[in-house]
Amino acid sequence: MTPLHEEHVALPETILGGRDATTREELLSRFRAMPANSLLVLDLETVQFMDYSWADEIIASLLKASRKAKAPRFVVVRQPSISVSESIEAAVSLHGLTCVKVDSEGKASVLGNLSPSLRQTYDMAVARGQISAQDLPDALSPSTKSNRLKELERRGLLYRVGEEVIDGGGRRFIYEPVR
């Protein structure tokens, strides 16, 4: 399994506010130029305040670009403060998006709207390090298991790292959490 190619962007300002088309275009251009299977990490450790407008303009735009990308590319926010997390949560929720947040201890969680069943599946993937449909509860149908994993992949929360041939035919996809 190949790890994601990572590019880090440290946002040097302590206060990020308002509409910022210049930063949006710079980050979108960088994001689109990244190779397939890449992770853009926005390091927010020094950011003390981010208003909703900035989160909507920048973070939501990057997440939308991630969904539209032909090659898998992902976005993670690293070490946002509680207030910065709340601004990002509000912006991405409004657009029906989700974003991975990694705290100072390296723990990954999700910002945005996610059903309890998808959140539970993502948390299971984080705890295990890898996940396949076989790892989900037996009470779920094979199509439900597969649909959950595909939806988490579509939302930029999981990425496919491999596949195995199953006895009797078929394939099993293996995923890792984006973090």
C-alpha cells in the first residue's frame, strides 16, 4: 500500500477573515496540480480566528474541488482551535460537505454533516487503520457495507489502498482513513 503524497500549507496569519479570492485561487491551483492520491494538509496551529466567510471561501472550495477531481485528492485541516473548527464545521455543513480534522495528538475526526452510521464506520476505520466491507457488522447486507465505504470515499474520508480477490469470485476493496 502506498501512502498518500502529502503537501503541507501553513497558514501564517493568526486571523483569517472575509472573502479571500487570491488565497482561494492560489490554493486551488496548487491543489489541482498535485498528483493523484495526494493530501493537502492545511496546518492551522497558529490560526487563532477564522470567520465563516473565510472558511466558506477557502475550505469549502477546496473540498468541492476534491469531490470533482478525476484523480483522488484529499483535504485535511490540522490542529485547528475550537473556534476555528466551529467556523469550518458551519461552512462545510451548509454545503453538505465533510472534512477531516486532525488534532494536536494526531486523532482524526470529521467536521460537517455525516449520518451516525457513516460516522461509526469512519471511526471504525480510524481505530483499525484499514477497513473493508468484511470488517463491518454481519447484520448488514453486502451492498449496504459496500455503499457505506463508497460514500465515505466519495466524501473524502477514506481512500482505496488495494483490493483482494475473494474465493468464489469477486473483489474486496481495502480502504484507509484520510488523516
